[in-house]
Amino acid sequence: MIRYTLRQLEYFVAVGEAGSITVAAGRVNVSSPSISTAISQLESEFGMPLFVRQHAQGLSLTQAGRALMDQAKLVLREADRLVDLAGDISGQVRGPMSVGCMLTFAQVVLPALRKAFVETYPEVRFTQTERDANEIVSALRRAEIDVALTYDLMMPSDLTFIPLIELPPFVLISAEHPLADHDEITVEELKALPMVLLDLPLSSDYFLSFFLEKGIKPEIAERSRDIAVVRSLVANGFGYSIANLRPLNGLSPDGKKLRFIPLAGSPRPMKIGLLLLPRAETTHVVARFVDFAQNWVRDGFTPDGFARQLSGPQAQPTSATTEKTTPPES
């Protein structure tokens, strides 16, 4: 007869990972005496010590404790899967979901979308991570994340991309720049001017493609992997940049005014969308998140709201069509 509970196993794993009853108690939000009692009961039930008590160094797992903790984690995962399966069968939206997001726009998009989703479906255990384009693809294939918010810059054939919104490129310049009063700026006008490049995988190729198409080599004066640093460099007169996202207040991080002027010639826009493995939508919680994100953009964040904040009045929600995409032409 089983005489231990899943809660006791949870406390055991928490202590094993933390190496301290006090730290574990804070992580699982219970009192230290409750955890101490649970550990003692497990040791009595299993008939062996699980931890070595070291007053100066906390607790460390015994050899038996390490073996049992691995199994305890497996039991807890399977218990979670049982609850999630019941949710799928009953049609309830519950269980874990991990969402990745591109570094360049995670701060603008993901927190707000996450808040709206978990308020609607509070039984979803939502986690997020921010990565560059290559890391997102790798994380999806390794099942480290279930779905990602990303650009349509590199979409291998084994992944599905669901577009949400189009973001035309613009020239980012300081308010004092000689071109700041233009309605639009051509690539030719930028030819001899210093450029501040957002130097992230694939994103940089996209921005530079506008010049390559014209046979022009841009004068790259500065590079940064941080979009905030790029904006500050531009605002302080170190050059212009090409971007698709604008800060909500129109200012650089150090408070200086920026200008966002359309790039002339109808250049290819970026699309923000959801990237996932084709089979991922068979999971009830992921399928509901996909539907929710599409409606969130289409109904709650129109070009006069979310899209305008992202890139300006030209940004438009896309049709909610699932597509397999290929890398853009350079």
C-alpha cells in the first residue's frame, strides 16, 4: 500500500534541488517544519536516509536519495500529464506551455499577450523565454518550447508559421538628422551615411538585403545585438538604422527623440507570427493559444492600437492563414 503523497514527493524534489529546507520552503510556499516532516515521513516509508545533514553546508542527497529523486521527478511529471490529459479529454484549457519569443520584440508583445491569455485560462502553467531566431528554431526541435513568436526570416520546411501582423521597414534616425523632415527615404540617400546595424542572426541579413538589391554597400559604423543600444546610438548621432519596431513613446532609452521614416520603394515587410511543429496544435492548450493570439491581434490590437505602437500606421494584421514558409530571397 502506498503511504506517501505527491505533495511529499514535491517537497523532497524541492529540497534536493535547493540543498536547503529553508530555500525549498520559499520556493513551494510552505513552512519549513512542513517540509521537514514530509522528508522524515518519506525516509521512514522508504527505510533509508535521503539526505546528509551538514549544518554549515545545508543538505546533500545521499546516493539512494539521488536515485529516488530522479524517479520522484518522473512520477511528478507523469502525474501532471494525467491532469493535462484529463483537461484535453474534457476540453478544458490547462497544463504547461512554454512560449519563446524573439529578443527584438519580446518586451513589447509577449508580456501583454501572456497576461491576457493567463487571465482567460488561469489553469495554464505559462513559462516564457527570449531567444534569437536560430535559438528559437533549435528550441522548438528539441521540444524546449511549444510555440514561438518570431519573424518570418528563417522558416524550415518542418515547421509551421502562422502569420499575425506585417511590419514594413523604416529608417530610424535622430530628430536632428538632416533627413528627419522627409516623408520617406530611399536606399540611395543612405548610401554614404553611417549605419548602426542591429547585428542579430538573420535580422541583419534582412536589413542589409535592401542595399544588396540596389548593388549598394552600406557604411556600417556601429553594430549591436541590443535594439535598445541601437536606438540610443542613433539618437546620439552615430548614424541611422533600419528597423521594423518602434518604441511606444518614440524616444531612445536615454530620452532623446527619434524619427521613424518609411523606407521608399515598397520593401518586403517582416511578418510577426507563431512558429511551431506541425503536431504541436494537437495539444489542446497550444491550439487554444494559437487561436487566442490570432484573435488578440485581429480584434483587440488593430492598426490603431497594437500595430501602430509596434511600427506605425502602415502595420497591418495579416490573415490567419497557416503556411509553411521558406527563407526570404536575399
